[in-house]
Amino acid sequence: MFGFKRVKIMKINSFIFSYSVGYAMYANEVYTLKNEGDKYIATVKKRGIPEENATKKEVDESFEQRIEELLKEYDVSSWDGFNKADKHVLDGNTFDLSIRMDENNHISASGYMKWPKNYKEFKMAVVEMFDELVTQE
């Protein structure tokens, strides 16, 4: 149940964070990190850009560790199971978060015009961190 279970934050195998601002074509942004054995691949898909034009970059383990720190700093482990919606809004904003870690630990959360505690700060930190990859091109 949301808010009561604390998932232990550990090495990330898959991190997917997306949000949208309305329903226009390509209105979503997607930030992913995938552990592919001996390397990590980060992907940044910005608003207004089709999925096939997303920026993909190989990153080192320090990038994964920075995400772990964000998860701890903003208490994202408490978000597991968050799934709330404002049924009175017809064209609102959404978010989805899916994280798979070692030892079968995972966090899954989503919302439609409803956000867990520290969402805004976490979102800004993730966007800033991943945007560094895009500006390095």
C-alpha cells in the first residue's frame, strides 16, 4: 500500500521516468537508464520529439549512483504503489515511474494530476541530470 512500504534503494537495472503535459503529439518526456551488463545506456526523449529521435548515450556507473542518491534524497521508495488520478480534469498532466533494482526490488508509481510528496523536486532533478547528456553532444 502506498506510503507504508519502503523499498530498499540499491543498484538500478532499469529506470524509466516519463511525464506528459497534455495530449498533443509528442507531448511526453521520457528519461531511461538501462543496465546492459557491462554498461549503462541512458535515453532522453524531450517534448516535441518522436521516440526514434531520442538521444541515447552510454554512461558510467557514477550516473546510476547519482540516480540512486536522488531516489534516497526525495524518498522515492515511499512512492511505490502510488496510483492516483483527478477524475475532474480531462486534459491534464501525467507521470509514470518504473524502477527495477537488484534483489527483485522495484518501485512503480503513476499519477494523473496527482503527485506524491517531493514529486516536483525529484522531476526537476532528474530532468536536469539527464539534460546534461543532451547538452554534451
